Amino acid sequence: MSQTVSFPIGGMTCAACAARIEKVLNRQKGVQATVNFASERAQVQMDGPEASPETVVAAVRKAGFTVEERSLDLSLTGMSCAACAARIEKILNKLPMTHASVNFATERAHVTYVPGIVEPEMVIARIENAGFGAKRLDNGVQEDPDAGRQALWRTERNRFFLTAALSLPFFVQMAGMVLGRMAMMPGWVQLLLATPVQFFCARHLYQRAWNAVRGGSANMDVLVVLGTSIAYFFSAAVVLFHLHQPVYFEASVSIITLVSLGKLMETRAKNQTSAGIEGLLRLQPQVAHVESAGAVVDRPVAEVRVGDLLVVRPGESVPVDGVVVEGASEVNEAMLTGESMPVFKQVDARLFGGTLNANGVLRMKATGVGAETALSRIVKMVEQAQGSKASVQRLADKVSNIFVPVVISLALATFLVSWLVTGSATWSLVSAVSVLVIACPCSLGLATPTAIMVGTGLGARCGILFRNADALEHAEKLTTIIVDKTGTLTQGKPTVSEVLPAPQIEAAQLLAVAYALEKDSEHPLARAVADYAEAHAVQPLVASGFQAVPGKGVTAQIGETLARLGSPRFLSEAGLTLETALVARLEGEGKTVIAVASGAQLLGYLALSDALRPDSVATVKSLQKSGIKVIMLTGDNQRTAAVVAAQVGVDAYMAGVLPGDKAEAVQKYRAEGSMVGMVGDGINDAPALAAADVGFAIGAGAAIVLDTADVVLMKSDLTSVLDAISLSRATLAKIRQNLFFAFIYNILGLPLAACGLLNPIVAGAAMAMSSVSVVSNSLLLNRWRPQSRA
């Protein structure tokens, strides 16, 4: 059975670290892993009995990196003896990477787990399924997702301040020497100041370098440690043995200080790239007002269960997903759809956790809690997208894998060649140190994932959810977009515009039969017929033996007679004679015609109209202007399809396409060499969405569509397709810029350093700033704005 987990990894310092972890994990049987250096997470797919979370985490830790563990304290109810405690403990310890201890006397449980592999909701669910009760002692308050990154930033900040304080005399000395106003400090003073910087402030660099070497690879820390250690030990030997050579303590100290400053700035910038998903996580309130025993009590959201009745007051966020059972109010759903206009909600309307209730009191029934809420699914989808890799990153990964060994070889060659050419070991040593410290694989490793993190987070805030990095990458390459007509180009809410009974047939008789055949169907056309009949107080006849013919119609037994309802072609195939001129006139007006018959008697026709979305024509024109061919797909007849196609202005259309044939239509255009996108909104569209290069689910309709679409557009607005493509193009442009900067930096910097044209301090500063510049460029993507709201 396949299982996918995503968990945080600590201790990575550059892209080489991520590549090494990925390599280690992919050596495991049944494991396919991607490691994102920017988000510091691993996404692992495990297939087969050999692969398990335990072996995966053990492999990461053996490689010298850390996997975070968290603890959870629970209050338990329902235990009657020590055997109950032992049972709960046994159940919890079966969860992967989980250790639990249960105290029967205090009715408490302490659980340690790895986030991403196990979550608190899973632990509580296991206990409740065993027949006991569990309540979080932390009141279910979620940990601030930004807290860990902020703690890391504070650690880097404190380390930098200490390093800078110890290094300040060297910077003052260098400034004084440049101005000609200060002599060098005595060698023993420099040694005394440089030693704590080298071995205390930089001890984490040595530890991570050792872990990398021990694991059979090298990373940025190896380069920095090699460069600074050479400069330090050479200078120390000069001081201790009174050699007549210059010392380079200021080089080693300055490099460590600048690396520390660069890491501090990089950490801060990386924190900002996570703002999108962390902003979503903070939307869900921590407390819900639950009706219990006739009173309203406050409970942690983590304790809300499906079926609970909740009260949402004005100005409060909806705690979980549910339906309104009493009250009416406007709800701001911008966090889901990106649309700032509030949506009016009344009885039976759906509510989503994290949305904001504006002005009325709502009573709601919980239908989705925990991981089953729309907000949780969105966060999970964004996390998966941010943890995936785009194909454009493959070149950078290949370079990063061989980068450090090549740089070490280049530094050694620089030393030997310079020594042979100049005869100066000191000059050669300085050049080699410059080569070591200017090289930076970090910028290569950050170029793609930081842009993807910012782009997917930005998309989520605008109601555009990319399933993975490939979807984000492929959206900009689309040459053809196939659009389903009903519910996509049209509003998807057809209405009965004409009732045309056959001669000697009453309209009420026609509607009664039609209502009987359609009243239990959820198809948009069926709902339109049923709503029209209800509005005209029509009583349905009793029908049985329903048989639906996909894309054509339905039959059922009414009394002793077989009744039929469907397209004119469907009834013609059954041997009934239709008024072709009338049908042609209605279809020529762009209407959908439904014919109704009882036995061999034609009862008449129902003409239905489905208005175009207000944005359909403008969106199609915009897509065409950007070089994308637009094809309309519909199950309607040729005449109706032609009218709608002309109104919208599509390049081509395909009419009479049955639901099962939509995927074949997509494959047809793909076979012609087009990069095809499919836009749909219903269950019938799921196979076509899956068959397309990029499937767009508009309006976030059925769950199966959410599972098969590559891009989910939460807003029921066709312009969101334009926004998704625009965001894809903006993100890919940033990725290309980042890769250019990363490659050009190393291509220009390494030869200059090898030729002795860069001072090690300047090289260290350039290396420290390279990663910051790439991440900062990715953050500029936040200036992107949706075209539909520009």
C-alpha cells in the first residue's frame, strides 16, 4: 500500500545537503523522496513492506540531520483499570514514530510524535475509536507555525552578534589600514581574538561539515571550514613559530562573520517565503461556541465533532466546515476564493472553516472537522505543492550534486598552479582560500523552491491552488485550453424558458411526467425542470424502475406505461416522431431542448436556457490574445453548441460529446502536439481533467474533481484561469532569473578568485549575499496581482 508523508528536516545548510538526503532516502527500497531546501521538508512516498516512516527517519538521522519531534499531553476518560491504560498505550505505540506513556492514576497520556507523520488529531481519533475519551491539555491551541522559524532566526541573530563583537577589532583594524591611520594589532592579540571566533562561534560549521564528510559527501560548510581553517592555522603557525610571513586572521574572522550575517538574512528571507501557507494556518480560530445541554459553551476547535451544533457570532471566524441550520448573514470567503465581496448565507448554505461571519448570528451543524475541513485540505495541497520539485530544477540539482567536489579540486589546482607560476606559497594560499569561500551551492538550491513557495502561497491567498510544482510549471506552456460549456462558460444554472406541450396535451400533464422523471436527479437540467414544476405547484406522478442513459436521458415506469425524457435524438431513437422544425428553431436560439413522451405518445418539449457567465467572452478573448487556442466541449446538440460558440467567440467547438468521451477529446488534441489544459466543474469532467496536461477545476465543486485536478480554482469565476496562467508565468520568470543569477555569480566569481583577483574577505561577502539575493528576488513575486482584479 502506498503512503506519502511530509516532515521537517533540520540541519540543512545548502542545496548539497538536500541532495544528499534525497540520495540517501532514494536508496531505500520502495522509497521515492524529494527534499526541499527552502522549506526544509522532505516529501516521501513509500511503497511496499520494506519502506516505513521508521526506516525513512532513521536514514535521515544517520546521514547527520535532525527530524523534529513534538510532545502532546492528553487528559483521558473512560479508563476503569490499569489494563485500559495498557491498551491505550499499546494502540498509540503502533502509530509510526510515536511513543506514548499512559498513567492510569492521573488519567493522563504523554505522547511524542513526528509532525507530518502523525498529528494530534490522529492520536485522539485512535483513542476514541478504542472507546475512550481524550482531551488536549493545551486546550487544543495549535502551535504557531512560524515559531520554529522565528526561534531559528533568533539563534542566528545571537550567534551573529557574538561573532561580530569578537570580530569588530579586526574590522576597525582593516578600516584604519585603508585610511593609513592605524597599525596592525600584534600577532598574539589577533590569535587571541580569532580563536573563539574560529572554534566557538563557528563550531556549528565544523559539526555540519563533519556530518557531511562522514556521510560521504560535502556541502557549503565544508568549503567555509576548509577556507577559514587554512587561513587560521597558517596565521597561527606564523605567530607561534615567529615566521616572517603575513597573517590572515582578519580573513578567517571576516569570512565567518559574513557567513553568519548571510545566514541570518537568508533565514529572515526564507521566513517570508512561508508567509502564504502560515497565513492560511492562522485563519482557523482556536475556540468554538458549542451548544451542549441547552447552553452554549466554549470548547477548543480540536474537540468539535461532526454533528455538533455551533454558534457563530458577528465578527467571528467560522470554526469548522458545516451547514447553516438557523439565521442569515454575510460571510467573507476571501481566504478561500480570493474574492473580497461577502456571500449571503442562510439555512442549508455551506460554511467553511476560517471564513469570517460579518453581521448576523448563525447556528450551524458541523460536517467537516480537523483534517476534513476545506481549509485543512487547502493547506495540505499547498504543502505538497511547495514540497514538490519542478522539472526546471533538475539542472540545478545535477550541478549541486557535483558542485562542492569540483570547487575543492579547483581550489587545489589554483594553489598548485599559482605556486608554480608566482613562486609565492602565500599568494597561492590566499587565492585558494578565495576559491573555497566564494563558491556557494545555496543560491542554486534556493533558486527554484523559494519562487515556488512564494508563488503557491500567493496563489492560495487568491483562491488558486496548484497541486504540485509541475502544474505550476506546465500552466505557462499551454497552447490549447478545452472548456466545458455547462457551468464553466455558462452559469451552470439553466432555467425552463418555454413549455411546449404537444397538440391535445395539457402543460400540467407534460410537467407532471417530467417532474416525476427528474425530481430525484442532481443534474443541472433535471434540477431546473424540478424547480420549475415546484414553482408552478405541479404534483409529480409516481414513477419506478428508473434507468438513466448517460448523455441522452432517462426512462421510468409510470403506472403501466414507460415514460421517456431526454434529448430529441434519444426519443427519435425510441421510434417517436418529433417536430424537427420546432426543435431546430429552439436549438437555433441556443436553447437546450428536452422532449417528453409517455409510451408511444409525445407529450411535448421543454426549452431550457443557461446564461453565459459575465466574464466568459472577455476571458476567452484574453486567452486568445496570449496565444492560447480555446475549444468548447459540450454534450449539447450541434445547433445549440454553434450558437453558444459564436456568442463566446471560441476558436472551435465539439458538440454531442458524451461524459465518457470527454477524456478522448482531450487526448485528441494532445496527440496533435498541443499542450492541453482542461477547465471543468463537475464529476463528469474528472476523467478529462486527469487526461489533460493541466486540469483546472473551477468553483472547487465535487471532491473527486479536487482529487484529479492539477489546479483548483476556489472562485466560481472563469477569470481565475487567466490568473492561474499569469501566476505560473510570473513564477517561472522568477525561477529563470534566479537560476541565471546563481549560475552567473559562480561562473564569474570562481575564475576571478582562481586568478587571485578577489580578496578572501570580498569573496566571503559575495558568497554570503548570493543566497540572500536569490531569495529576495523570489519575494519580489509578491508584487504580482491577479489580472481579474488588476
